[in-house]
Amino acid sequence: MSTTVLPDRATTPTATTGPRLRGLFWLVLRQNRLLLWALGALLVLAVADLLWIHVACRHIVGVLRRTGCYSPTSWSDNYCWNLLSPINRPVFWYTRVLQPVVTAAPLLIGMFVGAPLLAQEHERGTIRLIRAQSVSPVRWLAVRLAVPGLAVLTVGGVLAAMMTWVWWTDIVHGPSAFDPPFQFFTYPVLGLAPIAWSLFALVLGVLVGLLVRRTLPAMFLTGALVATAHGLVYWARPYFYPVVDQVAAVGTPQPTNAWLLGRGIVLPDGTRGSTDSCLFSFHDLASCNTATASWARYHPADHLVPIQLVEAGILAALTASMLVAVFRRIRA
């Protein structure tokens, strides 16, 4: 007769030996594996598209230069036009497909990643189990936020770098595309904008989910708040950096790729009138003909970086404030 003795649990090697944070981190990775795979797949597709756009544009530009068809004056010739026309496809894909998708990415991140993160825990009641564990709620939340936060930061950083690189090398300096940096779908995909907006939307969604505690209402409310924030920042963006106020001779063109905020004419007495009044008002037409100069208020293309730095700083401050509110709320 034999007896079976159960081994002592304290001496049995297990797969969870090691620091507790490591085990918690592994658990959060498993909880977010679908998100990580989805973000990875989208990043690979986007990078592949951007590389295709760059290679296609470089090839077409090389052909145009070798055949003497790079100058716009040569495009009236059918031969040169046939060599140029294939560039419309990669340019269309960049400006009409990738730019709107990357612009909408922060909104989708806030709705589908940030909002459900804590709202689902409250809705399912699992938040009470978390509070009963040996891991503190603050520590759990830190790891719970770190995994999607680092994933969003990585994907946003790579996309921002690739989108800016292709825009700078192949679009704005290309032979035919017109895509100034301050356009509605162009500005949000360049520089720091995708990173700052993605992290802001993610944390905003987490805060809304923590307060609402219902997944679907939190998702809809997060989407509305992110869209409202975009509208407010778009309205305030011209004031993030001093505007250039130029008075020049009548007919002087504005700088290339500038963000025009207003323009008009200067009358002999020094008063300024708008261009619209000259075009649509017969009463002002006679006085407009006596204009001695023209005025324009605009942001030149080199204001893009300072404006984005100010905007990113504002979003970073709001994101940090919301993070503090989330941690204080979860600790209570």
C-alpha cells in the first residue's frame, strides 16, 4: 500500500515566481493582446502604404527629371503629361485616404480603447475584486494604463514620423501636389499632433469611463468630447503664435503654403477693407479701386513647429491633469 503526499506549496516551483508587478504586467498584456495585435497590424499596413507612396513618387520624379518633364511648363505636352499622371494615385492615397484615417485615429482610440478600459470593470463588477487583491488599486491602474498607453505612443510616434517624412519629401515638395501644412486633414497628421491627440483622447476616455461606469455611454460621450476639443483647439490655433501682419503692394502674393487668416486692401487714408467687400459690394467698389496697398494676416509654413509645440504642451497639461484625477478617484 502506497500513500500519496501532496507537495508543500511553499516549495513547489510555479510559473508565477518573481516580482508581483511582472505577473500583473503579464496579465495586462494578455488582456490587451487583441488591441496590441490590431494596432500592430494597422501600423504594418500604414507603413507599407507610406513606403509604397514614397517609392512610387520617387520613381515618377526620377522619370520626369530624366526626360526633361519635371517643369510645369512642359506638362502641356502629351508625352510629359502621360509621364506625370501616374503620380495622382499615390498622392490621392496619401491625401484622401491616409490623412483622414490618421486624423480620426485619436477619436477612435478614445472611444474604443480609453472609454471601455475602466467602464467595463465597473459594469461587470470586477472592480470590487481588484480592490480585494493584494496589489494596490493604484499599482493595478498604473500597469493597466501603461500597456495601452505605450502601444498608442509607439504606434502614434511611428505614424507621425512616417506621415511627416512622406509629406515633406514627396507631397509638399513634389512636382504637382498642393497640400499646405495647415489644412484640415494635413495638420493633425504631422509632427507632434498625432501623438499628443492620441494620448489625450486615451486618458480622456479612461476618465469618462471611470465617471460614467457604463461602456456604451462612456464611448459616445468620449467621442463627443474629443470632437468638441478638436473644434475648440482649431478655433484657438491661430492665436498659439504671433500672426504675421503684412502690408505690401496691391497684388503681392502670399507666401507659399501659408495659412491665410485675412486679407484686403489699404485705402489712401490708411483704413483697411476686406477683399470680400470689394468683390460683392457695389457700394465699396469705387473706393476699392483707389487702394494704395494690400494687407494680409497669415501664418507662414515655418510657424507649424511653434504652433504644434504650444498645442502639444496644452494637451500634455490636460492629459496629466486627467491622469491625476483618475488616480485620485481610483484610490478613494
